Amino acid sequence: MQNKAYKFRIYPNAKQATLFAKTFGCTRFIYNQMLADKIKFYEETKQKLNNTPAQYKQEFEWLKEVDSLALANAQMNLQKAYNSFFRSKSVGFPKFKSKKKSKHSYTTNNQNGTVDITEGKLKLPKVGLVKIKLHRQIPSEHKIKSATVSKTPGGKYYVSILTEYEFTQPQVMLSKDRSIGLDYSSSSFYVDNQGTRADYPKFYRKAQFKLAKEQRKLALMKLHSNNYEKQKVKVATLHEHIANQRKIGHTS
């Protein structure tokens, strides 16, 4: 079996965006709360604590408002990091997640069709049908395993859908007649044995002046003022635009 991820932009309505924000917050909270309890238990007993999100729902009832699988995945991520520390001290102890610095995202699993794409919309547990931009279709033979919803600093929402499918490694026959030689070039990345150079677009260099200008504006503004927060989003959006240009390989 082989896995493949597909990333799409999604467009939640106001109610769905609010639920996403709650889920981001709840997964961060349960991660931090469980980590704090693990630390306290270890300090008192020198033993590992195997706690679960279900143990916290009675005390913190608002955890019931979000997708339980998102909380379960937060637990799995914490447990993996926690176990890695005990196996190898060089890995480092798990750190608490910061509201400002941590990535706004959560992962849910597909259980009997709870995550699906139907009629041009993405189906998610608790959230329902979300508008999605399908720039390519997921093959019918691919089975959806999970979906990770994320929000960028610029306020855009994305979903990364992990699929599983049967895969047979094809036999590749190399042909000397169709092969070329490549030499590294600092100015154009490579030059082949025919003298052809890579004509790749230099996105960052073209946008460097604009980015520097917007960053200078940000540096001169009063920290955490309304204008500062707006400019911060503008700089983040420009960073995302440049990163996306590099990924998709065109200048749009």
C-alpha cells in the first residue's frame, strides 16, 4: 500500500470558521493539559502517565463541542513525542504549545465516510460540508485516511487529505540514448551537456523589494496596534504568495 497527500484550499462560512477556531484551541489545550499532568505525575511517582482526552471532558465540558478525533490525534502526537524522549534523551522533552506561535491546525480521521468529498464540497465531522477548491480530482481507487485542516497567518484555510492506495513499483529500463549530463550552475541551477540552462523564474528576487518595503513599514509601527496587526497579515500573505509561486512553478 502507498500513501499520498492532496492539499486544497477551503472556504468555511462564519459558523464553520468559528468551529475551526474552537477546534484549534481545544487541541492545543488538551495537549498542554495532558502534558502538564504527565510532568506532575512523573515528578511525584517517576512513572509515565497514560491519560486520554475522555478523562477531561467532564471537567471541561466545552471539549465535547469539537471533533473527538481531533483531540485523540493531539493525544497521539503528545504520546509519540513523550515516548521518544524516554527512548532517547537527545530528542528533547515535549514543549507546551503557544497560542501565538503554534500552528493553527488539527487532524481528524475518516471513519466510515466521516471525511469525504461530495458534490464539490468537503465533509468533515462536526463541521459538515465546507466549500473546497478542487484543482485536481482524487482518484476513485484512493481511500481517504485522514484530513488536516490548517489556517495560515494570512487568514487562509487549507486541508491536506491523506489517501491510501495499492501500488506496484513499475520496472524502469534506462536508455543511454535518451540520457543527459547535468552540471551545477550557481546562476541557473544546472547546465546540460547540450548547453541548455534551466530557465526557472526567480520569484523571490522579483518580490524581494516589495517584501522588504512591507517589512520596513511593519518595523516602524507601534507593536500590537490595529495598523501593526493589519500590516503583519499583509507581510504574512506576501510570504505565502512567494512560497506558493515556488511550489506551483509559475508567476501568477
